Amino acid sequence: MRLPTPPWPELPAAQQALHPVPLRYEDIAQDGRLMVSTLGPLYGAVAWRELLQKAPVASAAREQGVVPILTRLVLDGGGGPFSPSLPLDVRAGYELSHSVDERGEVARIHLEIWAEAWGPRGHAYDLLAEHGPDQHAGSVYAEHVFTRLFAPPAERKVLRLALPGLPPIPPRRITPLSPGTLLSLPEGAEPLDLPDLDYPLALFSLGHTDSNQHVNSLVYPRIFEDAALRKLRSCGVNTALLVRHVDCLFRKPFFAGEAAWIRLQVFALGNSFGAVGAFSPESEGPEGRPSVLVRLRFER
């Protein structure tokens, strides 16, 4: 049920980084698998703090008032078990790209980030047990759009870059995922119900926000997970499940004090379960245009 994401391209060493990142007890489920929500902070620690924060392209863009805004986030969980006492090695890389409109003209300039985490097989409490070989803990794909965030609305779209040593239009071309594709059920999936609203409304507080002044991108999958579990339980499914895949599209952020309708549909696919759905502003009603779209998959 994983939708296509661009594979790692061949990247120069300057656009990659590898660093160990420590884990917390809450990052690992009781069976030792890594929570997919943990992959966000892991990739951020390496991709943003160790790699992009020091990259000339990032500093030059900031000086020009151009910033990358997250538009898609894909999180995939791996195997286990892992120990919270042992760090994971996180490799991250980035590339600039562009997309085109129906006329073949440049529509957006993008920043793509890939990350993957590996670590030794471990145990939470038996610290004397022999640790196993490294195994895959999870992977991340993050797609961003460059924008002039603080410019007047008509001047925010970035169609060319003016960064030292780089072409105005990055040669790499991508096709962003469409909302309709994300909301469609995977091939072979059996719907367990009809699309429906989750009640009550999702409420956003200051505790859901970050220093970007809006609801943090990792909040939506977690709230959506709870809604999906409620719906699966109503369909007779045992909710002793763990999210192993998340794919989110971000159109507009929510802010503290706002509320959202969640419309979703759950399904079964082989031995796993999943859900597709969206967050829409309370002010636009249950049928309002989605601001955030989510697809996720659970495993036992």
C-alpha cells in the first residue's frame, strides 16, 4: 500500500550526512519496534541540524527570504527489537528539484530530503544480552516547496532560485503526489466501512504547536491514528496494532485554538489494516476542502 516516493538519487558527499542519534524509552514500542513518529525527530536531527543548517544553499536562501515549507512527509517503520540504550545511525541526504504544470512550465521549486536509520538488535532491560547485527529501523522521505514566506501573497511563489553556484532551475524533475491518489484505497484493500466523520472535532492547543507558529506536522498522524483506531474498533478489529507507514500531504496549517473535522475510511489489506482521510477546518464545515491528508497502515 506504499505509494511511490522518489528513491535516493546519487548525491555528492556534501549533500549527505551520517550521525548517531540517541533514543528514548517512549521511542520504542513494547515489542521493540521503533515508533514511526520517532523517525521525524531522528531525521530532523541529522538532515536539518547537521546537514542543511550548515549548507551554503540554506544560508543563501534564508538571506533572500526564501524558505522550504513541508508539503509531503512519508514515514516507514522497520524491524526490531531495538534498545533505548543504544543510538541509531541516521543517514540523511538532500537534493533540489522542480515540478511543472500542465503546460510544462515550472510550477514549483522543491527541496527533497531522504533519511534512513539503522541500529543493532537490542533489548530494553537485558543489558548483558549480546547485541545482534545492525538492522533497518525506518526511513523518511520529505518534500518541501520553496516560498517567500513573508512576502505579499502574490509574490510568495518561487519559480527560480538565485543561489551561488546553482542553476536557477534545478535539473531534477519530480511529480508531486495528488490528493486524490493519497485518499484512494490501496489496490486489493477491502473497505471496512464507508467514509465517515470522526467525533468529536479535533482540537488544537498550544501543546500541539512548535516554533514555526502552527500545529507541528507530526501531530496530525498521531491524532489521525487515534481516530482510525476508534473506527477499527467499531468494525470489530482488535486495536493491538502498531503504525508502520504514514504518508501525509500538507496544504494549509492549523493553529492553536482552531478545530478540525476528520473524515476517514478504514480498510483491511492482507494481514494489515489501514485508513485514509483528511483534516478540514471547522469553519468550512464537514465537507470543506482538506487542509491535511493522511494515509496510514497498521501491523500487528
